[in-house]
Amino acid sequence: MSIDRKISPAFKPFLARSGDHDRRDAIVIYQTPGIEGIQVGDRLGQLNRRQLNVVREQTQLQRQVESRLFESYQGRSLEMGHEGAPLQTRTIGAGTLPMANVEVTRTTLAALASEPDVVAVLPNQNIELLKPKQIDYTDLLPQEQEGGLTWGLKQLDIAKVWETTKGAGINVAVLDTGCYGDHPALKGRVQDFVLVDPLGRRITTDVSFDAGQHGTHICGTIAGGMTEEGIAIGCAPEANLLVGGVLVGNATLLTLVEGMAWAIERGADIINLSLGLEYYEPLFSKVLDILISQYDVLPVVAIGNSNHGNTSSPGNSYNAFSVGAIEQMAEDQLGVTFFSSGASLVFPGQSPEEIVTKPDVVAPGAQVYSCIPPEQRPDGTFAYTYMDGTSMAAPHISGVAALLMAANPEASATDVLKALRETALHPNGTERRPDNRWGYGLIQPAEALKLIQMA
């Protein structure tokens, strides 16, 4: 691969105001041997002790590649006349992912990319919350109480899938603002929690907390139980939650991939991402390749809230399982929400015939009722609210994926993705699939369950 293909085009705006020797943080992805002894379908959450030893051996091999890369890069930077202290290099996490945090300058970036083990170099750009709309839907609460399920769970006919599985044993990682784990609707669900600070350092705490409301709301839709009024809010109420607070303070790509590494090390089967990068990042597909191909983890990504004709990165990566939002409309009709992003894209290096259409599927993402950290208001304390956003649609998909994985532990992440996509219902029929509003259509969990049980 040419050097130019290894360097992210996002470096252009990222380095726009940098001098030739100004240091900037980057994420480098390097080549690594495959994991021997782990077959497709052996998700980390299901691995036995022998296989986990294989993962540890693989990590050691990656660290050897990384060490050679660091040494060569430092030597070449000195040869190029780099002045001052050596450029910093740092392993991400325990080395589980073949990625590292490296300082670059305008003059050393190409040298790093030219290293034979380097696959891609990405700028450590900012990431941001895909902010949902939060509205007081007081009039809707009686509707939820009447059926004992949120409208999203009713629409997806989740109760039918619960006759077979409720997601027990599946680990869903939520990389977001955190989670208020002491919420009654999340009792016993948050199995592990970490905060990743702006320097990429992991900070452990005795209690899980939310820097906002977003992460708790998402966790409730994935694995929440019953509200005090008897309303079921979570798709997979017996799944485990692994929560990484990566959107706290000055969040960057480094905090995100550090959170991903932590989730992999904790045995994640699914990673839910309701966030976006500041600049379009085509090389993020390399990160997703590692999750899917090396660790058989399913990344579920919100497509964004910038309306039709737009998409958010990394949801627009060709290999992201990206999710748009639907809403209830007049006369019990369903439609894609006005804010739900979607577009048809040609990626760098592809021909116009290789158009990628996003989102992949849609799920309920408007008027979604779920839990939040208790909030004191003039008229009382509120621990639940309605939110709108593709951030609310993605956790429906993550929760349903957990149900399917629990129903067939031998199925791979790709099998689950395929089942959800192939059984999705498009209002204009299968011949119109995919389009850049509905994708393949609204997921049909009961039909996907039948398909995954045959995989």
C-alpha cells in the first residue's frame, strides 16, 4: 500500500495550523499476525481459559511488532533532524489492539507511514456526543403504562423473542458518557465500569456514574428492567453492561480506542457507539476491521442526527453496522425521522459503481423512554425521560443483537449482522433495499431469531 493511502486525509485540517516541528497526537494501526486457535464465532465473552491464553500470547506478539516500530520511528525522526525531546510513543491499553498512540509532526508523518508494519495513521481528533433531542413527552407516559412496554419494544415485538432468550451471558460495551449504575432499572446490569481521561488513562472507581444523561439512557434501552410503574424499557434485560466513560472532558479518538481496548479485554461481544468524529475519517474502517475480524465483536454505530443527505463518521464507514431512527407518525404509520442521517457514498479509492449506502438498518429512535440519573426539578425527582436521536435507535439494535447471540452462542458477529439485515422490513419491498433512508429496513427481531437459530 502506498504511503498516501496509509495517511488519513483528516490530517489536512488537523495539521492546518501546525508548524513543521509542532507535535500532534496520532493513532497508528500496525500489522499483526492473526490469532491462531480462535475460530470465527469464538467471541471473547465465550472463550475458555486456554483460548484466553492464546489472546495473551497474541498480545505479546503485537507488543514485539510495536516495539520494533517505535524504535525504528524514533531513529528515523532523529535522522530527519527532529530536535528536542524524543517524539512520544505509547501502547494503548494492554496491547490487545494493534494500535498505539504516537506523536507526529509535519516532517515525520510520512516517515511513520512508510514503516512496513504500519497499516494506517489517523489524527487524534476530537470526538463528540451525537446529541439527542430531549423533550418532555408527559402525554405519552399513559401509553407506555398501558402496555407495560415502551413503544419501541412493542414495535419490535420483543416480548415474542423473550420467550426464547433475554440476552443472558452476553456482554454489551457502551462507550459513552458513563452510566448511573445504581439506577433501580439497571440493578445488577453494570458488570464493569471505567473512566478514560483526556490523556487516555484508565481510571477505575467503586461506583459507576454518568457525566450527563446520555449513557444511562442508552444502557436502559439495551438492558434495563422494569420501571416502578411496571414499564419494561430494555431489549435484553439479562445482558451484561460494560460501561466506558469515554465522552468526559476533552474526548478524542485516543479516549475512544482506549475504551475499545478495555472493552475487548473485558470480553465484549457488542460495542455500542453513539458518537461522532470531528472530521470524516475513512481509515476508521481499519479499526472496525480489527473488532470484527480479529475479535468477532459487533460494532453498532448511530448514523447521526444531521438530516437526510448527511452522515456521521464513524457510522459512515463501509463496515460499520450503522443505525437510523424511525418514529411513530399519524394514523399509526412509521417513518424515518426528519433528523435521521443517511446518504449514498463513494469512498476514497473506490469507483462510482462501489457506492456504500447508509444507514444499514433503522430502529425506534424518537420518543424513546428510558432511565437517566435522578434529576431534581421543581415538580419532583425524575429518573426517566423521553429522548430523540439515532443515539436512541442504536441501543435497540445492540440489545436485539445480544438476544440473538444468547440464542445461538455459536453464531459469529457477522452472522448476527446478516440476520438483522436480511430479515429487515423495507416499506417499499426488498427490491428497494438498501436505500439511504431506511437502509435494509426496520429490524424484525423474531424473524432474525429464526434465521440465527439455523446458522
